[in-house]
Amino acid sequence: MTVNVTIPDAAPINVRMTPTMGRGVFAARRLAHGEVLGEFHTIRLPAHEVAAMAGSTLSRYWFEDADGSAFVVLGWIEMLNHSTQPNAGRSWRATPEGEVVTLYTLRDIEQGEQLFIDYKFDASPANPAWA
């Protein structure tokens, strides 16, 4: 039996420590407005597991749902820091394997510039209803 595995191109980012925010994600090259930087799968945590892990280190890295469950987004997207003036955005979509988050640029980003997302969601068709 043959299994086909697709290895994506290297992400156009570097992860490194920032002076004040812990880890951060930086552009490894110039990024164009609207460029997709990656797609990230999620793990859904049921409400009873979320409650049991409240206050844990992991609890800083999930998105809570109104029903008490949560999503953990896998990959380097979790190391993006927050800004109310982000230069990257994200959208969610349901797949048979679970929710997938797509990260894209909101404007041109220069090499070496730190990437930011707004941790708050907006009410739009691109985000889940609970956002």
C-alpha cells in the first residue's frame, strides 16, 4: 500500500523571542497583501476537559466556545502575538477532519517585520458562529 504525503513549502516565517512579548512570528521574506501563510488544523476539547484544565499552561492557547468546549489550533500560528491593528487575519472553515484555520496577510509585510493578529473575532461568515 502506498501513502502519498505532501510536504508543504517551508513557511515564510521565523519564530524568535521578542524583547517584551515572549515568542513572536516574523516574516522571513517580504509578504504580499492577501498572501496565505498557512492552514492549521484544530483539536476540539470537550467542555469537561476544558474545565479540568482551567488555569493550565495549555489554557492560554485555546479558543473557547460558548458551550464550554474549546479549539486548540496546531502549529506556529499559536505563537502570533496580539495587536488591535493586526497585519494578519484568519478565517475558519469546517472540514470532515474538523475546523481548519487559514492565516493570511492584511497588507504587505516587510522582511523581518513581526506578524500580529487581533485575538478578538468579528462576526463574519468567515468565522464560526461562536466567534
